[in-house]
Amino acid sequence: MWGPAVPAGLRRLKMKLNKKAATVTAVFLVELMSPLWWPPTVEAPGELLGGAQVDARVMGILRRSCADCHSDETRYPWYSYVLPSAWLVNNDVRHGRERMNLSQWEGYPTLRKERLLSEIANQVKDRDMPLAQYAWIHRGAALSDTEVHAIFEWTQKERVRLIEQKP
Ligand code: HEC
């Protein structure tokens, strides 16, 4: 008496489960792209390195290789809108901005600028920046030796200028 009833019931159960799995998967995929994970955008970013004396070449290098994490002018890639990569990208941007935000440079106290300038010099000379995972994806972000040199020279010049400017 169980004979034919079982397979039919099982089939129905299986279909139900399949439907459920499809719904769960769909919801999961939509959640991965939820605006909750989207990166924050800054409406009116301040001038990059405002108040600093920096030539177009060095500015171009910093804009290309550093500004995505160290300014409010981040050019977010599509994967910064999707989990799990959104977490990784947005973490780098958040921490990068906290440590040094070139869009807020003008408002930094002189001492902080001086310290950051020597930090920039150290980071590029040691090739710690741009972050390896970033340079790996953004092939054009890696710095050549002459670019490292140009940034280094600029940091020295700008530090001297700041120190001489002090009353
Ligand atoms: C992919 C994101 C990313 C890029 C691109 C990047 N940085 Fe960073 N940077 C960070 C993060 C994150 C930190 C904080 C690291 C930590 O706390 O260990 C940091 C820290 C720093 C610091 C230390 C600031 C301090 O408080 O001492 C300096 C200086 C710096 N970066 C300079 C640069 C320069 C110059 C470039 C471009 C050549 C660059 N970074 C590119 C993410 C980035």
C-alpha cells in the first residue's frame, strides 16, 4: 500500500526543495549585491593636496597610484559593489583614508603634513605602497624607479618648504 504513493510524494518533496533552493540562491545572490555593501561616496571632495606645492607630474603619479585609497576621489571598480570583494576594497579605502586623505590635506596641521611626507617617502622607497593586492589588479599603478625618485624628491622639497614657512 506504500508502493506508488512514496515515489510521488518524494518527487513532490524534491520539487519543493528545489524551488526553495532556487529561491534561497536568488535571495543570496541579490544580497551579495545589496547597496548595504556599496562603498560610500563623498559628495564634494576637497582639492587633492590642497595648499601643497606639487608639480603636475608628481600629482599625476599620486592621483594614479594612491588616490583610490588615499582620497575622497576613489574610482570604485564594479567588484567593490559585490560581496565578498566589496569588504576587501572598502576596508582598504576606509583605512587608507583614515591614515592619510589627500582630499583633506589642506586641513591637516603642519606637523601632520611633515610626518606624512616622510611616511610617503618611506612607503614608496620600501615599495610598501601602493598595496600589493591593488598593484596586482591595477597593473598601471605600480611605480617605476624614476617615479619613486620623483615622489621622494617632492616629499623632501615640500617638507623643507613647510618648515621654512613656519613663523
Ligand atoms: C589599495 C589601497 C591603497 C593604495 C592604492 C595606496 N595605499 Fe597607502 N595605505 C593604505 C592602507 C590600508 C594604509 C594603512 C595601512 C595600515 O594601517 O597598515 C595605508 C597607509 C599609508 C601610509 C601611512 C600613513 C601613516 O599614517 O603613517 C602612507 C604614507 C601611504 N599609505 C602612502 C601611499 C602612497 C604614497 C600610495 C601611492 C603610491 C598609496 N599609499 C597607495 C591603502 C592604500
